[in-house]
Amino acid sequence: MTEESQDQQAGAKPLEGVATPEITVLEDMAARRIRLALVFSAGVCLTFFLLPVLGQFTSALDGLAFGGLTWAWVFAFAQFVVAVLVATRYASRAAGLDAATAEFLRKKG
């Protein structure tokens, strides 16, 4: 006997298509976390993929910025700053989502 048929014999109803408020709230929180990760990932990918594209196919980064540094070096150093800022910002936003989820689960259970 399959697990589904055992549940049906025991009187349990399948949850497919049932939208309880608890499930809806948790799905919304999961969607917010996914959206947050996608936005930050897209920004980081755009920033990091620009250097090889601009460096290889254009002369935009060839000029001198100051001293003996070209714009390519300035952009490369800026990527480090971007990585640290994005990681910090994501950690704080994700902690807020974790706290909201924990608060919801604490109130529910």
C-alpha cells in the first residue's frame, strides 16, 4: 500500500491546492528571500562580468586614472568594495527575514 492510500484510509486529506494562512505567509517569506538573493546575485554578476568584457573588447579601461593606475585597476579594486558591501547588506537583510520568520513560527506554535 502506498503512503498516499494509507493517509486516505486514515482520513487525512492531501494538502494540494489548500492555501492555509500559515502556508501562504511562509511561502511569501520564502519568495521574499529568493527575490533578495536574485537581486543581489544579478547585481554582483553584472559588476564582475563587466571587467573582462570592457577590458577585452573595448578600450574604455585603458586610460590612466591617476598616477600609474589604469581604469581597469581602479575598477578591479572597486569590485572588492562591492563584494564587501553586498555581503554586508545581504547579511543584514537576510537576518531581518530570518527574524520575521522566527517571530511568525513562535506566534504560531
